[in-house]
Amino acid sequence: MAFGDRVREARKRAHLSQEALARRADLSLPGIAKIEQGGTIDPHFSTLSRLAEALDVNPLWLATGEEEESAAPLAVAR
């Protein structure tokens, strides 16, 4: 599932319109539409953070589709 699809899925689960999500995340309505249509595949960290908070979802899941337990570690301790 692509980033925009995960945003759309989480928005619909939260019973939010694109406009309501845009307001909650302090993003533009055209920006939300572009994301959901697949026009943004690698969002800026601040955009990802705002969306995750507004949708009450894990930012890792929103970015990659993976849950924390299954995600690869960022660094390996030696």
C-alpha cells in the first residue's frame, strides 16, 4: 500500500474529510488531495509528523506500512 493510500485509509477510519484533516494537520487541502492521489511519495518529516498526529497513527506505519515491532532497527549496537 502506498503512502497516499495509508493516509486515505487512516482518514476514513477517523471519519474525517480531507478538509478536516487539512485543518487538524495544519496543511493545505490541495496538499492533502495531492498526497492521497499519489503525488507525494516521500513527504517531508514535518508533514509526516503532522499527519500522524492528526490521524492518531504511528508515523512509522504511515511512512512505511510497517509496525514498530516488524521494522528494521535504525542502528545496530556493537
